[in-house]
Amino acid sequence: MSNYFSSLTLISILTFSSCEAQPTQQKKETVPVGGNCETCELMFEGIPDKIESSDTSAGWYENAQKLIVTGRVFQADGKTPAPNILIYYWHTDAKGLYSNKTKKGNQHGYLRGWVRSDSNGQYKIHTLRPAPYPNEKMPAHIHVLIKEPTLVNPYYVDDLVFDEDPFLIQHKKQYPLEERGGNGILRVLLNGKVQVAEHDIILGLNIPNHPATKDLPKESGLSIGQDQPSFIPYHAYGPDKGSRACPVCKYGRYHGIIFYTGNKPNWPSIKQWLQFLEVSAEQYKDSLKAYFVYGDERNYNAADRQQLLEALGKELKLQRTALTYVPSMNDQETEMHLNKIDPNVENTIIIYKHRRIVGKFVNLSPTEDHFKNIKTVIETSKGKYFGLKGLPHE
């Protein structure tokens, strides 16, 4: 017995000593916000003393395709502007190489620079459009690092890639986008001969160990900054009646509002919302499409849903608002599950622009103040380039 307790005492002493040493050891092994970041230290190499919200790289002055990347930086809620955020970018030249031509160059090449978001969270980069790596099938891309004033280390967000890049679809299948800081796909617009791409950054979104998001509860629907998924509901009433048109596929260029309700439909409230959507769709004409998606899984019967929504559309005399249904919010055949809608909330409202989610509301009642909130999202997310034509896909 005495040997047992002697051994136990020795183990206790060693354990106590080990525990006392752990804080220092754990501090050294603390995973940085965003995880490991290769070559992140190069962000500070050659960094200028003064950094503005707009930057022009040497590539802008070359005989190559001019590109403007511009947008806003938001806090984790996707709504509050985030000023004073340092953004570092670098990319290949028109030959797909990280070549060096200036003293600012390093292994990131000479096409690199810094911007700092202004008081409204805005930033703007003038550069050339990068080319893909030679003899590879990786899409052309722009690397981006973020340094927040309150965080010790920088972290990377999704590489910026181009929607019409012929290598993108296959690459996404092999390497799905993480949507770090928001979806990195750029949808290029044409301003004369200059290509323009709008890209907002959501701090903390899908960034491991980020203090602003690591303890946030999951909420119905995808986050602001992510892409609105494609899905194929059944159109019971409206412009595409009888079809299974994908809302964002057919009408994704400008704004769209999708009103989802699942197992807890509040029909008096829904009717008020549909009337608001109809008025809004009429006001904005072709620059706004409105959809109602009904996904109550209880006692689902397609014929009954069709009849219900047809009667609802006729009662409200809807012309522009599409009334659609799916078997459930988790249905895979319609790909409805990609939207990640909680079927047990009263409603989820998603607003997108050019496929990117720019607004989200959950359990919103149909009041004048809430209608104004929806309109505010539409107006403030338009931006300077809203009316430009998109770059055609090959």
C-alpha cells in the first residue's frame, strides 16, 4: 500500500509540475486566427508608411487588361462598415508569372500593394488582370491578406477568382471554396475597356478561431458575403409558372429577394410580405426579382401546394412575384438543402446582388420599418457600377 501511495504522490508532483508549465507551452502553441499562413510575413516587406483606401499597381500602366477591384469591408454582421482594415494583395503578371521588376518585388512578384479601408469600409485597387500559371489548369487569381488592428497576426481570405475563367468550374469541384471572408468569385463588369469587379469582405466569416465569429450561434440561411446557391423549386404561380427555373441562374445579374417559410407559415403575415414584394418588384422593374419559397414538410402533397399557391397569387393579384414550393427545406432533389434554411423559423429573407448575398433577415414581421430595412439594403448595395453590363461567358 505504501508503495502505491508513494508512486501516486510522485505522479501527482510530476503532474502538478507539468500543469504549471502548460500555460507557457500552450501560449506558444496557440493557433493563430485564421490558422497557419505561409509567406504572410511578406505582407510587411516594403510596406509604405502611408496607406490610402485606393492603390494603383505598376500593372495598371502596362499594355494589359486593366482591372479595378473595389468593395467594402464589413464587421462580422455583414452590415457594419469596418474602417482601418489593412488589405494586402499580390498576383501574377499578364504571363502568369510572379516576376520582379521593381525594388518592391519579392517572391510575391512586383504586382503587389496595400489599401486600408476608409471610414465607410471602402477600398479600391487598380491593377492588371492576372493570367493563370503557364501550363497549369488553375484559374487566374489574386491573393489577399487581411490585418485587423485588434488582431496580432494577418490571415488570408479566399483567393479572388473570375467567374468566367474556363478553369474555375473544374477547380472548384476539386478544391471547394472555403468562402473565407466571403465568396471570392469575381463577376466582372465592363466600364468601357476597363474590367470592374466588386468584392466585399466580411471580417471573421469562415475564419478559424476568429474572436468575432467563433462563438456565434448558427442562424437560418447562409451568411452575407456568401453566394446564393442554385436550386430548382416548383413554380406554381408567377412569371415562370409550370417550370423549375432556378431563381439565381435565370435572374442573378441584379437584385433578388427570396422569402422562405417552412413548417411555421403565418399566412396573414405572408400575404403582407407578398404585397410588399410585388410593389417592390414593380418599382425596380427588371433590376429586382422577388420569390416566395414554401417548404412545409408536414403532409406534403404537390397538387395541394400547387392549388394553394395558385389561389394565393390570384387573391393578391400578383404579377411579378413568383410563388414556388419545395417538398421541404432540406430537400435534395430540388437542391433546396443548399440554402441551409431552418424550417422551424417563421421566415427567412435573403437579398442577393449579382448572386452574392447582401442582406439577411430572420423572423421579420411585416412592418413599415422592416420594409424600409429591406429597401435600404437594396439601395446601399447598388454601388457605383450597378448598371454596367457583365462580361460574357465563353
